[in-house]
Amino acid sequence: MRSITSADAKNNFGELIDLARAAPVIVTKYNRPVVVVMAAEEYERLKALEAPKHSARPAQSRRG
């Protein structure tokens, strides 16, 4: 996975977007990873993987 500094991300935001559309990019600050930038489609794909197959939410009680 490619990594760039937060300063480079700020100064070259368009390039960051182009890179992230191809593969996730780690943005570092003070040599530590702080965020990962990725394509919206990849984010949605990952969200779908963690979503429950069916809702098991308990029914709410109604007090009158």
C-alpha cells in the first residue's frame, strides 16, 4: 500500500485522489499512519462485508 505524508496530501490533493481511486493510500503525520484514503466504491464494498445478513435488532418496548 502506498504511503504519503499529510503535507504531501494537502499540497497534492488531486494526486491523492487519483492514487486512492486505484488503491488505498496511507497518510502519515510525524511518521505515523493516521488515515487511509480509498475509493468510495471500495469503502462501500467493505461496509457491505461487515453488514449483518439480516437484522437481529430486538423489538422496542412501548410504554403507554
